[in-house]
Amino acid sequence: MYSYTELRKEHPEFIYRGYEIEESADKVGIVYDFEIPGLASFHPTWEFPKKRGEQRCFKENGTFQKLVFSLGMVELISYWKTACPPVVKVEAGSLTEEQCEWWKDLYFNGLGEFYYTNGIQENQEDFMEIRSLGGDVEGAEQPLSREAEGFLIPVGGGKDSAVTLSLLEGEKEKNCCYIINPRGATLKTVERAGYGEDQLVTVKRTLDKNMLELNRQGYLNGHTPYSAIVAFSSTIAAYMSGLRYIALSNESSANESTVEGSTVNHQYSKSFRFEKAFHDYEAAHIGSGTYYFSMLRPLSEFQIARYFARCRQFHDIFRSCNAGSKEDKWCGHCPKCLFVCLILSPFLTREEIIAIFGRDMLDDPDMLEDFRKLTGMEKEKPFECVGSRDEVNAAVSLTIDKLEEEGQALPELFAYYRNSGLYRKDDPENRRFFTYFDGENLLPPSCLALIKEKCL
């Protein structure tokens, strides 16, 4: 592993040189041009489909140019982190001082886990200087018409996006689903939700092989704010599709830090802080006419799990395990699998849970360390997209209550919890998540009414 300090000395600059847009009758391709002088150049690509019969030329559209430039600004962080150069020169476009500070805030908070897991001490003021060296984009701005409607729903293949699809079922005819690099679970989720091929927007994102090779050689690597990439790319997709709303599926629980007592949050770009910041930035500096928000923001993971337990059409096909994603399966041995198992346990039988994951994680002593982290017995939660410590404890306690009322023996992890001092039988506090509501959200009134009607 190379030294952070030495890499910054050896490679003092990262340059966002530009991007090329290649447009045909049915798609738009984007190739970015990044460079760390003396180390490597990087050319990641994106490909967005045009809707059938589209007559607009996006390449000469000023609003589209702003969107493409901004996607490059968030894409570059994956390449910058290989050597963490202290200066980022932006030649691809123009940024005000306010915008530079906005991007620094996203990068620094989005890289909180990267710094923490690599043992790097850094501060937001000094970790990076952004120098804006490019000109303004060319072409007339063309925001969406005020009459535009419909939802673009990003689908990741897990329970959350399935719940959003279910909640917005009444609007189905006007909506489209958005998938980056489709896989089995994402495509099956869209199909089970009743969306046809013409309502599916699939984009292709390709990472540059030079970055992957540097990672193999021991250059710096770690978590980046992927959901920020979803935010900017889904805005492009919604704009090209003429859809007003972008309905994410991020919940209130994503606001909790991963490391207790710190701001390190694996899910930073799923937090409301980022959601509001992105929403405001897009309106002020891009102005596409789209409206970005999270449909599930008022809810906790506990409430989402309760609702999802009734969505049985998705139970055999949903997947959110990173370890098993390439094979489109649950690995059954990681903290993400265990979290989903725990949060669903109050609402499904043990047999149903085992059928979903293919094994009984609750009777596996090898899962104890992850169990302790998820329930807050350890300071650090797993670096995964998991719920809050309080709601995991509520789910475990309620499931223990249920099993004991039914006269069932407790599985090993629950027996351990029963004797840990955390368990409180029939504790009213455990039921507060049934009626939880987070007022910090950006939901349009019609969506807020759906949440209150169906989830509270």
C-alpha cells in the first residue's frame, strides 16, 4: 500500500480535461478525460438511451452540457482517490467559488469512510483545492416544460426500490424505471412491478481499466459516494425522458453515522443532508426542470421492512447483497444479508426468512461479530447500507417476543441477545418505529399523502 502523504507529494495535480459527447439517433455516449500527470490518464464512459421518436439534439443543448459536465465532477472522485492529489484543475467547465466549496463538501463527506478505513487524518479545508480553469458551456439552455410529469424510479434490486415501485403503482403509466448496468435482480424487480420494456431506462457505466490496475498495485482505494453518481446520472436520464420527478428510495435511517460519535457515514450520499444539497445545487446551477427527492425519506428501515413483507411478489427475486451481486444471489454470510434478515424477522416466519436467504443465519455463531455491530454492542456499524442501531434492536426484541409467545426455541444469535442485557420484554419503546415519521423530506404533497395512507 502506498503512503497517502507520499502520493500527494509525488502527484500534486489531478486534471479534469474534458469530455466528448457522441450522439446517434437512439443513444448518447459520453467519454470523460481525467489525468493524474505522471501516473495515468482515465477515460470512463457512459451511455444513455434516447426515448423512441426523440427529435431533440442533446449535444448542442446547454442544459444537457451542464448535466454532463456535472456528472464528470462526481465521476472524477473515483479516480482522484488513487493518489489524492491536493490540487484539482477543472478545464472541462466553469465553477464559481460557491460551487467549488459545494463539491469539496460532497467529496470530503462522501469520502469519510475512505479516510477512516485507510487511517488517514484529514480536514475539509486542506484535503483539496479546486481550480476552475474552463469556460461556460455552449448552447441555449432548454429546461423541461413546466407541464412535464411522471416519475423516474432508480431500481437497485433491493427491498427499498421495490417498495417505492409498489407505492407509486397508481402512477405506473406515466413512469419509467432507471437502472445502471442491469443485472438479474434489477430487471426482475421491474418486471414483477409490471413495467414494460418501453418503460425501462438502462444506462451503461464503464470504469477505466487504468484505475482498476492501480488499485491492484496498491494505490489508494476505498468507498466513494456512489449514490451521488446515481443522483447526477438519473437527472440526465429523467431530463432525456421528459420526466419531472426522480423518486429515490433512501430512508431516514441513512442519516445515522456508521462510526458512533463521528460524521463517518457509509451512506452519506443517501442522507437527507446530501439529498437537500443536491436538490438545491441542481436548481441553482443546472436548472434541468427535474425534481429530485426520496420517496421513503419519512420512513425508517423498520417501516420499509414491514411494508415489504406484504409485497410477496418480490420476495424470491430481490437482492441487496454486495458480496453476492455478481452472481445475483444472497451470500448469507455478510453483514448486509444479516441486517435484511433481522429487519424482516418481526414480519415474516423463520421459514420464510430461511427460504429467502437459503440458510439460517440466526443459528450461525460465525455471524456473532456482525450481529454485535448491527445492534450497537460495538462502536462501529458494518460499512454497509444498513439501518439504525435502535431499529435493529427493536426488530430483534420484537422477534424474540413473537417466538417466545409461539413457544419456539430461540436461534443462537437471539439467545445471545436475550442474555446480553439489551433485551426488554414487551418494551413499548420497541413499537415506536411503527408510527415513526421524519418531517425532514422533500416529498411532493401527493407522495406524502401516499406515505401517510399506506405506511403509517
